[in-house]
Amino acid sequence: MTKSLKLKIVTPERLVLEEMVDQVTLPTTEGEITILPEHISLIAGLASGDVVAVTNGEHVPMAVAGGFVEIKTNEEDVTEVAVLADFAEHVSELTDEKIIQAKARAEELKKQMPARNATQSVAGGENKEHVDFEHFEAELERSLTRVKIADKWRTRKYRK
């Protein structure tokens, strides 16, 4: 019997994927890594990009942004990969309509960026403005990731 990984991808909103896979490649803050069965234990920050699980020769791509990944071996000697992401979406969920909306939203957010920097308030409002800016950056990152990953996988074969 060939060894497999137990892959689980979760966001604050939902469980995106939970299944046994042969390998998974994902973007970390230190670079892209591929995880195979019997991988060493690891916790790493997750960068924006695509997580690609491979099972029985089929690719299962997902767009992700933010969060972290934990790799460990459980009591049954199975390598578990837990991806806790701020945003994750299967490529098949990225419809043309969603891509058009994401591109428009990214353009809108880019235009607002200089205006948000100029509206820094002086009397105690800087912390709120900082939080707003962080939220704005995260939303922009999600939109750009959707567009990039959808374009990358548009002409490739993958499991839906």
C-alpha cells in the first residue's frame, strides 16, 4: 500500500477540502514547499498563491491567502497537513464572473490606496486607520490571488 497524506484546508468560514492525497505543494513565507508522506513536523506561515494537491495523478488546485500550515505525524503514522488559511477557494469555484469581480475590486482598491494613506488622522485615530489599512491590504491580496491562480489554471487539466 502506498503512503498518503491527510490534507485538511480550513478557513474561518468553511472546510474547503479534507481528503487523502499523495502530495501537496504550497506557498510558504519562506518559499514553495512540496510535502510527501513521512515529512518532518513543521509549522510555517502561508503566503498567497496556489496549493496543489496531487492524488492518483490528478491535480487539485486551490487559491489561498494568509494563514499557516502545520505538518505532523499522527498516532497511526499518517502524515497530516493542516492548512489554516484566511482565504481558500478551489479553482473550479473561480468562475469568469468571480474573476471579473475580483479584477474590478482589485483595481478599485488600488485606486483607493493613496487616498487611504492621505487620510491618517492625528488625534487617536491612527490605530483604527492602521486596522482599516490592514483589512484593505488583505482584501486586495485575496482579489489579486484569485485572478492570478485562475489565469494560471485556466488552460491546465485539473480535478474539479
